[in-house]
Amino acid sequence: MSNKNNDTTLRLRVWLEQEDNTYIGIGSTLLLKYVEELGSLRKAAENLGMSYRRAWGKLKNAEERIGHPLVEKTKGKGQRFNLSPFGREIMENFLHFYLDVEEYATKRAGEMLGMDVHKSGEFYRDDTQ
């Protein structure tokens, strides 16, 4: 099977479930990543194109499902947040896992389909550092 179109992009949505409920997925992970980078849930929500209310609900639902606090208020900084140690660990581990899956899937799709397949570039290795 060969396709002359060289502009082939792999897009993945990966998540883990427990008892038919999402445990952790790329959406929650990216929200955590931006909270860590920006120190603000409001700014993280803006970066992801969602309302603050939706981001707050997503965060609280993730904490309830996972059973651990994922963020904590930064002392003396008002509404500033940083990740809890568990939140940082799950964010980093899931991003590494996602990027490994993306790398394999891109390579394998190219081999199986006889195409030059590229990653979407939505998430990069630098995101985990």
C-alpha cells in the first residue's frame, strides 16, 4: 500500500481507565503540565482553550478518580498553584508513556502502510523536563 501524499500525520488520544472511568489521560495531563509551567489554573485553562470552571472541574474530577491531590496552593501567592509531588510524578510518567506510544505508533504506521508518517507535534519530549 503506497500513498504519494507525504503530509501524513498520526494523531493519538490515549487514556487509562479503571472500572469504565478515565483514570488519567492526555487532557488531564496537559492541564497539570500547564499548571506547573504557569503556576495558574486560569492561565492553564486559557492555554488549552477551556473555561476556568471546566478546568477546575476537570482537575477536581481527576483528583477524585485518582485518590490523591494533584495540585496545591502556593503558600503566600494567592491563587497560585503548583503540582503536588504525586501530581508531578503522574504527569511526568504519563507524558513519557504517551510519547513512547506515539513514537512507536508513528514508526509502525509508516512501516505497515508504506507511508511517510509524522507525529502531530502536539506533545514533545521537552514537555517532560
